Amino acid sequence: MKALAVFVVLLLLAPFALPAFYLTLLNYIGLYGLVALGLLLLTGVGGLTSFGQAAFVGIGAYTTAALSTGVIEVPAALSWTQHSPWIALLAGLLLTLVVAIVLGSMTLRLSGHYLPLGTIAWGISLYYFFGTFEQLGGQTGMSGIPAIEVFGHPLLTAREMYYLIWAFVLIAALTTQNLLDSRQGRAIRALRGGVVMAEAMGVDTARSRMVIFVIASLQASASGWLYAHLQRFVNPSPFGLQYGIDYLFMAVVGGAGQVWGALLGATVITVSKQWLQDLLPQLLGRTGNFEMIVFGCLLILLLQRSRNGLWGLVARATARWFPKPAKARAVPQAQALPRRAMPPRGEVVLEARNVTRRFGGLVANNDLSLKVHAGEILALIGPNGAGKSTMFNQLSGVDTPTSGQVLLRGQSVEGRGSRAIAHLGLSRSFQHVRLLPAMSVLENVAIGAHLRGRSSVFSAAWRLDRAEESRLLAEAAHQVVRVGLQDHMFAEAGSLALGQQRTLEIARALASDPCVLLLDEPAAGLRLREKQALGELLAKLRAEGMAILLVEHDMDFVMGLVDRVVVMDFGQKIVEGLPHEVQQNPAVLEAYLGGVAS
Ligand code: ADP
Ligand code: MG
């Protein structure tokens, strides 16, 4: 907070201290920084790479150029939209919104390399679009763009534009920061490497992607609007692919994932390009685009040295002088969230009917049926490769059965996807833990509570969600304490021992207020004391009416705890019964010991 205040004061004073040349440079840093901030959210945090953001800058710039100069004929009913930059800003944002939603729904689903390629494709198309239209001035561009008026005062000079530009940048930086620190922000941060988990916790990940794409595009568009009124002239060249690449570099070089890193990146790239451009021809005694070559080499060097970009380097170098202040680490307290009514004890909560799942020729689940009742712990056991985890995936909607039915509280849910199933009250942990290692234990658990919140992206950006947010965090904290991880509440999840990470997953599942819980090998990696505590917790949940399905290898743990056992081998159910019956069943002994005995 103090750092922010100093930053704002410096920004306010800069125009009085700096010569005009530097002020112009600062204006450009602000314009680029606004785009880089969007890319920070999209690429740095969300992991979606876009080379096409410059095209959205172009949409903002060209919309205002066309409307505020009045060169575009609009229907008489819309004539009031002309000649006002502020109305042109709204029109540009609206147009950007529409284009972003159309392009986003076509490209954001693409995976791997296809997404960046898709963004290059529309980046290039839009660039040529700007240059093709006679009315938009073709390659020559359009001039005579009026100045923006604020309270009747036209912003004619670089100094006057400076304050407007940096007001936009500051608002974008603060709202981005707020958004990341919220329920919606956790969903966004889960996009990178946690999509399966997030969907299983009820997060609409496709929507989260669209949200960050739209935000990034709107910020780029606003930057284009400011640019057009700063230059009072537009042509297509600053909206091409080359600029799209530069913007991406700014976000990555500065420090992917850090708001202030994006601004640092915009600063460093803008300034160093300028200097290299002036300096190198003097040094070399020749003209040419040497700066691009040197620049490229410096970039490679930086990315080699620090994966977290410049912000990472700066943070490391200054850590000695600015030790991280101990954050307020109070356990959040708030009114408890409403809870779901548990189904009556004995009700069949979850049922698999003749579920078969084939992977090519392999039948991982073969005609398998089972029922889990409210207030019961059912164990699913069997040798490695028997198909237990596959069954979990069919039941939780992570995967869809080749044939057969899954019923959750009487509703047929197969093929409905894990998000819908999570909303119906099923929650799970994963055999191979799926958490977000750089986030705190508390925040990881709070992802489980996502589906119990309503707050929108807008309210998160403006901190109108704080009441709900503290209730969600209090719920998460409650579950962290409940599973015994209270000493690690604020530690990075990735720093926990594997057994504790599994326990974290149970807390996360509980935070969603489920009525049926699927736990895949929860006791693996736990010490004896921890196992006992886990057993007690599960028994307590059962007493509350929870239906629990458990995959576990530790027979001592299973046999002392569960009500019934289903044994699988080669994808099939071979035995079902009470723990002590199953233990002595010849078919079970054969399945477990067969390979060893023969
Ligand atoms: P378990 O959890 O009982 O150890 P799994 O359900 O993980 O067993 O695996 C059952 C069988 O299905 C194994 O032979 C495994 O290799 C296969 N299998 C699991 N998932 C897939 C998949 N996505 N594609 C192909 N084969 C799979
Ligand atoms: Mg398994």
C-alpha cells in the first residue's frame, strides 16, 4: 500500500520534473502497459497465449477515428454518436466485446500450439482489414482526429494526455490485482494446470477463459482509443503482428503473473528499444535495425536467467533490503455459509448401473454396478490396474462411460460433465494430487467452495465481493482446521508433504458442502497418527449422513473403518460384502495373491 502511494505521487509529479521527450515516452509506456496488463491476465496467469492483441488496439483506435472525425456515414438516428470521443470509446469497447466473444468462442477452445496460431491468424486478418477500406484511409490512415475533452477542456498536449493515460493504467492495474485476489481470480489462476480439478470443483473454466480474453481485449481497445487521440492520427502499422509480439514480450519479460511486472516490462521494453535505436547506429556507424537483433539477444539472456522475468530478478535482488512484511495471517472469520440438507440416512445417493468403459481394446470397467448409501462408507478395492480410478472418473463426470448409467440422487448424470455433477453435491479427491502448488493451502481449499459463491467478475474487480469472499475463506479455513492442516494454512500448497497434499484435497472436497464424497487413496503417504485422524474424520462425516466411496490399499485402514467392500479385478466386480466376509473370500485372495502364489 505504501509502495502504491509512492508510485502514485511519483506519477503525479513526473510531468513537472521531466522534459517533454520523457513525458512522451511515459505516455507510450502507459499505452503499452495497458495492453500488457491484459496479457498478464490472459497469458501470465491464465496461460492462454495471444499474439493478436494489437488488433484490438486497432479496433479501439479505428472506431474512434471513424466516429469522432465523422468520416463514416452512420444512419441519421445514430448521428449523435459522431464527433464525441467519449461516445466513440463506448462504441469501441462494445465492438471489441462483440469481436472478442466471436473470436474467443472460435479460438479459445483450441489447445496447445493451435491457440497461439489462431490468434496470429485473426491478428493478421484484422490488420489487413484496417488497411483495406478506402473510408478508413487505406494504408495512409486517417488524420484530423479531435482531442478528448474533459469537462469541456480539450486535452491537446502530451502533458494533458499523460494524466488520462495513467489514470486508465492505474485503474486497470488495481482492478486486475483485486480480481486475482477473489473467488473469480482463483478460478482464473486454476486455468493453468488445474482445469480438470477446477471443473470437478464446479468452476466453469470455459467461461473463465472467455472472461480474461474479453478483459484483455477491452484494455487493449481502450489503449487504442487513447493512442488515437494522443496522435490525432491513425494508420494500420501499429496494429500488426510485430506489435502483437512486442506486447506479449512486455508481459513475459516483466514477470508473468505479476501486475507490477507487466508495467515494468512495458517500461523496460519501450525504453530500451528507444535507447538501442539511438545508440547502436552511433556505435556501429551505420543505420539499420540493429536494435532488433541486440534486443532479441537480451531477451533470450533474460529468459535464461529468470523464468519469472525481470520482476523476479528485481524481487530477488532487493529481498535483502526489503524483507517481505509478514502478511496479516489471521484466520478468516465470518458468518457460516448455508449448508445443503443431507439426504436421509440409507438413501441410495450414488449408483453405477452396468458401467462399461473401454480404452480402445482395453476394458477398464466391465459391466460394473454399485450403490453408495447416505451415512455409509463403501470401499472399492482391487489390485493395481483393476479399474478403480477409472470408475471414479465415470462416477464424478471427469470421464463418460462407454455404456451404462450413473445416477446421483436418482438423476441420470452420465455425460453431464464434472461441473454439473459437482453442483449436484458430489465432490472428490484425485489419486494423483491436483492442486495449485504456488497458491496457499487456504486458497486451494477455497477453490472447493467456489460453487457456493455468486460474486461476479465486476464486483471482484471493484472489491464489492468482500462480504462473500470472507465467508468463502472462513469456510475454507474451517475445513483446513477440520482435516488438521491448520499449521500450514498460509503455506504454499506445493511445499507440503505428499500425504498432506492428499489431506488438502479432502478439505477442498469438503468445502463444496457435498453429500457424497469420492476419495481416491486418501491414506497413501500418511503416517500412522495421520491415518488414525483421517479415519476419525471419515467416521464423523458418515455419522453426519455423508455417503463416502473410498479407494484404498491399506487394508488395516479399510477393514476397521468401512461398512461394505466392493472388490474389483480386471475391470469387473468379483465380490461385494462386509469387510470380514470379503477378507476370507477365496476369489479375493486369488486376485491379490494369485500372481505371487503361482
Ligand atoms: P486402478 O486405479 O484400479 O489402479 P485404473 O483405473 O487407473 O486402475 O486403470 C485401469 C486400466 O485402465 C489400466 O490398465 C490403465 O492402464 C487403463 N487406463 C486408465 N485410464 C486410461 C486412459 N485414459 N487411456 C487408456 N487406458 C487407460
Ligand atoms: Mg487408481
